[in-house]
Amino acid sequence: MSAPHAVETESISFVDLVQLLREIFLRHGTSPEVARILADNCATAQQDGAHSHGTFRIPGYLSTLASGWVDGKAVPVVEDVASGYVAVDAAGGFAQPALAAARDLLVGKARDAGIAVLAIRNSHHFAALWPDVEPFANEGLVALSVVNSMTCVVPHGGSKPLFGTNPIAFAAPCAGQPALVFDMATSALAHGDVQIAARTGQTLPAGSGVDRHGQPTLDPKAVLDGGALLPFGGHKGSALSMMVELLSAALTGGHFSFEFDWKKHPGAQTPWTGQLIIVIDPSQRQGQDFAKRSRELVERMYEAGQTRLSGDRRYRQRAKAQSEGIAMPAEELAKLRALAAV
Amino acid sequence: MSAPHAVETESISFVDLVQLLREIFLRHGTSPEVARILADNCATAQQDGAHSHGTFRIPGYLSTLASGWVDGKAVPVVEDVASGYVAVDAAGGFAQPALAAARDLLVGKARDAGIAVLAIRNSHHFAALWPDVEPFANEGLVALSVVNSMTCVVPHGGSKPLFGTNPIAFAAPCAGQPALVFDMATSALAHGDVQIAARTGQTLPAGSGVDRHGQPTLDPKAVLDGGALLPFGGHKGSALSMMVELLSAALTGGHFSFEFDWKKHPGAQTPWTGQLIIVIDPSQRQGQDFAKRSRELVERMYEAGQTRLSGDRRYRQRAKAQSEGIAMPAEELAKLRALAAV
């Protein structure tokens, strides 16, 4: 028997978790294609130990779908704009199906032109960003993506929130080991981490947030309740966040983080913005040894005393999940199964 | 008469400063074309108040040229690789002439393909990065550039320096005002700022550097004397610095920051690495209102309380210099004139 406060866990395989989440999405208003893509995305985050973007997000997805804020059956419209440029109107649906619909065209252009860009607009992104870029690196490509989100970050030197957490993700191949991948909020913390901290009663690191009066706070609930986050690294993180707004919204035709108003859709949680993905084919000319060179850099990073890379924890969790299954709280799994049976 | 410690200043016009610097470069081993480009670059930094990359750099340029480390007469070799890809072998010369040689081809490709990349290798970059990107924004394009430099930054969690200061620069058009431009070292400080602090006897902000024993220090001389800088923003700045190494060196065929050895060239100061520039044409489809949208964002940043943008100080200094001339220490100008008359 478990101790009073111990959490009883149950192991589920990746495939079974995808199937379970797919059922949930299908039964809550998405098309089979959208269900397949979001389930895979969410199960990947859960498997990789990225809990703030794993099954923790399911209630938010469902309340958003129920609110009518996002179109779970949207069919993205792909436009072949130029030899290095693909645009997608996500049609008010999620960003991941828009990326999936444009992906082959994007990769073909990157291989032909050396570089290509995908501009997604009219899209909702409610997931981690690394699952969008990692697969490119697994095909030998270098990928950079940015997505803006929703007003919750105070520009450096300012007093009111304006930017979203506006992450930047990067992926590059590395010989003899998994791809080098990072996914960083340009805010001091990711919004999901604040939500997790609020749920578990943890305090926030100093310098990461302010309360509704603009005063520094360590209380995640004060940040969520009318407060705001600060950019990471002062004016530099703030400038990067501005860049993310420009690339994700001004360039794509999507909304800035401060432009959408979901008040008429109670339960809505997904930012309705835009996303940019740049893909480079390093096999052009002098980049042909990219993966080998990348490995040389990593070896030197270890020699310099760096003990782990950005993606290490995820890869370790993934390997564990693939051999032992994904350990999840039994109570959460039961709730998910109930949602799948609605 | 001036007080004992007051610095006597003299005003010089931008055009005259360019002409003076051009003479200096010409008389110290560069071709007329390289002299023209470097003089313009260095005078621009001086005019814009970016003193760590202005005439302060001239002695470093000259000792490097004298050492035989860089080829001041190098003729860059431009390769038209693919519809979105231009490569340049800077032939052991400076990066700016390589960019100048490839620029028209790059811009043409960006306008046709929607995006294009310039991969510069075998190049020395000893200047600020924003002068490389700002002109693209003045033509309505969006530009992003990275350049790696020389080992002086400890990877996050490590104990020994490996990365360069590895700046990231970004420029985007903004309706009715100068382009939005930032240029940030991914180190806590730029190397030039440490040199300036050492010269003027200032201490460094906490968390920006370590001494030769890996211990935190506020002394700029301790950082320069076998010590090292730290990345900005902890693991995030460190990951960005890694990205800069990969894009500037692994992708272009240039050297990593730790790979070149200038010991046989006493006086050499210019990092022999690579540089990447990505140029996007926002006039494609939904990005056609980019400059207007960019302006909307900036207005909101001011409303949120941000009082100045990254490039503001430079633009203010530039306007002042254009109306009043560039105020420089008379002693420094005399030294420069002596160098031009050698």
C-alpha cells in the first residue's frame, strides 16, 4: 500500500498514450487528422518529461475546444509563395497541423534553395516548440523556429505586460548522438512552469515575475493573477522577445501577443498568433560536414566542463520511457481514460 | 585652458573621419576597396557612439595587419550555390568586404526566393555586427546575423572558456522611424566593453566574468588576463552562443572560436572564423504590411512603459554627429592623423 501522500503511478506505453489522447481529442471536437497530430505532440512531451507541455495541457485543450475559440477541424491552406517561401493559413486551427500540411513542401524547398521559410498565421500554439524543430535535425537539416503567445511579459524597462513568453527553438544534427535541440522561452520562466509551480506550491526564482501592481514577487499565483513575467537576461531577452513578435506575427500576418481577445470565449487558453520556421540545408558546399563539426563542438563543450546539453534530460527520459513505459500518476490516467470514454 | 584632467575634444565630420581612416588602412597594408569598407564601418561605429567598435579598434587592426595574420588585400570569392544560398570565401581577409562582394546577389535572391542565406568563411570580423544588418532593413528587408569570435566565454555549467562573445544582430524596417536594430553579445558583456572598462578603470557588473582561476571577478583586467566571460542569462545565453558557433562555423566552413591559433602572429587580434546572414523579404504575401505592423508593436512597447529601443542611443548620437560633427579627443585625432601620414 502506498503512503498517504505518495502518488500511485502507472506505466503506459507511448503508443497507448498516443491512442488514449487521440480518442480524447476526437471526442472533444477535433478532426481525426488534428487528433492524431496533437496526440502525438502531447504524448511526446509527456514521454520526454516535459510535463508542463504534456498531459497537463489536456484540460486547457478541451476547455478551449469547448469554448469555440479554436477550430479543431480546421483544414490548413498551404501557399507555395516563392522558391524559398511557404505560407500557411491555419484557418483558426492549431499550428501543428499547419506545419504538418506544409512540411514536405518546406523541406523540398530547403533542399533545393539551401534555405526556406514557413510562415504560419491564424494559428493556435499550445505546445512546446522543440517537437516542431527536432524532426528537421533528424533529417540532417538545421531548423530555427519562433512563436509568439499571449501578453504576460513586461518589456525591459516597462511597467505593463505586452509580449508573450515567445520561445525560440533550434535544432541541428550532431554525428553519433541525438540532435542538438533547445527550446527557450524569452521570458525568465515558461508560462507552463509558472502554472506547475502554482499547482505544486513552489516559489519562483527571484527576478522572474511581478504581481498585478508591477511589484517583484516569488508567488506563482500572484504572477498568474494579473501579474506578469519578466524577460530573461534583461534588455537582451526583451529584444529577442520583440524579434519573436516581429517574425511570428508581423512577417506571417498573424496576431501580436496583445492583439487577440478571448473574453467572449470563456475557457479559451490557446494563443491565436503566428509562427515562423526557418530550415537550412547544411549539405550545401562547406556545410557538408556539419554533423561531424557539430560533434566536435559538443566534445569541446564537455571538455570545458559543461556537463549536460539542452536536450539531454529529454533524451534520457525518452529512453527510459521507451524501455519502461511512461510513468504517470494513476489518478491522472484514470481521468484521461474517463475523458476518452465521454 | 582646460582643467588638468579634462579631455580636449575636436569635432570631425563623418566624411573627414572616413577619409582619415581610409588613409590609415591604405598605408598599413590594405587594398583601396578594403580600406574604403573598413573605414566606413569604423567611422559609422564612432559616429553612432559605439566607441568599443570605433576608432578604439584602429591599433588592433594595425597590429593585426602588421602581424601578417589577416590579408588586408584579400579578394573574396563569391559562390552562387543555390536559389537561396550564397557562400563567400573571404580568403583570409575581413568579413565586411566579403559581405559587400556578395550583397547584391544575396538581396536579389532574398527578393526572388523570399529568403536567402549568406555563408561567409575564412573571414576576420573585428567590428560591431549591427552595421552588417541595418542596411538591409533600410531596404525593407529583415536580416539576422551571427558571427563567432575567439575563446573567452565559459559555457554554462563549465569551468573553462570555449565560446566567443558570439553576437546576434537583427534588423527590421519600422514605418516612420529608423529601423529596429539590435546587436547583442551572447556573453554577459562584449569583449570591447571589457577592454574599455580596463582602460578607464571601471569594475564589471557581477556575474559577467571569472579570473584565470575560474573565480568570479569584477576586475576587467583579471578577465582579460587569462580569465573569461560568462554567457548572459545563464543556460539560455549559453545555448544561443552554441547556436552561433554552429551557424557561423559548422555551417559556413569557418573556424570555431577555439580553433585558430595566432601565437605565431604577435599582435594579431582579429578572430578568424565565419559569419552567417539570413535575409527575409517581408513583402511576400501577408508580410507586406511588415513596417506598419512593426511600428504598431513599437507604439505598444512605449505604452507598456519601455522608454528606449535597442538602437535609440545610436540613432541619437548619429543625428548629433551629423549636425555637429563627431566629437573626439584631440589627442586621439592627432594620433590617427600621424598614422595616416606614415
